[in-house]
Amino acid sequence: MPELVKLYIRQVLIGFGLAAVFVTALLWADVARLRSLIMATQGGWMALFLLFFFNGLVFAGVQFGISVMRMAEPENTDNGDDGGLREALLPRDGQLIPVKVEAEVAGPQRP
């Protein structure tokens, strides 16, 4: 199995595990009387499943996104170049150059 698929499956399992913990905490704390509503309703098990499932999808997506973004190569910061253009836009002595800016104003034209 490719490494990326293994990574995806691992992150999905972690995401659904976190969703289980989150939904359990929601029900334990009875946030917005959610536990009371689920227990009192005939189809409460369906609401509980959907709450777990959709939170699992969100948490799994976030987990996978974070893991993929962390796979990026570390930035080379030992040469002092941060990749910006600030040095190219500033003169060598460090003084800012005043720039005249003209803008057209939208609206009714006066004769």
C-alpha cells in the first residue's frame, strides 16, 4: 500500500477518535441540553450517529491537512534570505524613498 494511503487512513482513524472524544465530552457536559434531547427523542441514536460521523469527517480532514502541511521541506534560514522583496525595494542606505501617489476619485464630476 502506498505511504500516502497509509498516512490518510492513519489520520482518518485519529480524526474519528478525536470526534468520539469530542462528542462524548459534548454529551457528558450536556451542552445546549443535547444529551437530554438525544435521550428523550425516539430517533436520538440517529442524531448521535450523525453528530459523531460529521464531526469525524471534519476532524479527519483537519488531521490530514495538518499532516500534509507538516511534510513540507524546512525553510533554509541559514543564509538570512527570508524570501521577501523588502531588501530589493529599499535603497542600500536603508532610507525610505518618498513616492507621490495620485488616485482618481469616483463620483459625480464637477464642471
